[in-house]
Amino acid sequence: MTDDPRFIQAVALFNAGDFFEAGDLFEELFFEAVRDEVPLARVFLQVSVGFHHAEMLQRRPAVERLEEGIRAMDEVTNARGFDLAALREGVGRAVAALKRGERPQPVRLA
């Protein structure tokens, strides 16, 4: 999955703040994922969609998707070099900001 050009493009789009387009690509990859790829694809899909909802000021769906992304991180057995601890921390800060009625700071997938 991580060698797929769509995955590389999705990560770049996410890091550039284009969460909608990144989410579309992560969704394609999620539906094609096999074995231990599924949880990681789900993490990136949920986090992308969550940040897109946050951009649209849709707090409830943003919190729901971001929290789902955090839960999905617990299922990942192969993070393929991604720092999920840092991602979890950043997404947690975003959820807290949203619950306070603030705009969250986006995170990066590195």
C-alpha cells in the first residue's frame, strides 16, 4: 500500500492541508487494502475526513471521525514507519480544540 502512487499522493495532499482530496484517495486504498493494511488505511481515512469536517466547521462529525481514527490506531500492527504516537497526540489535541469550540491545528503524516 505505501508504495502505491495514490498513497504517496494522499500523504502529500494531507500534509498540504487538502484533506478532502487526501480522504478520497485514502478511501480508495482502504477498500483495496488487505490483511494488516486495513487498520492503517482506516486511520488515515478517518483522520483525513475528520480534518475535512473541521475545516467545514462541522464539529460533531469532525470529533466523531477523529476519535474513530484514534481508536483505529489501536488496531494497527504494522505502522509502516509512521509515528502513530505523534499522530495520536496531534489528533487528540485537535479533538480537544474542537470540543472547546476552537479550530484545531492540523497534523502532518510523516
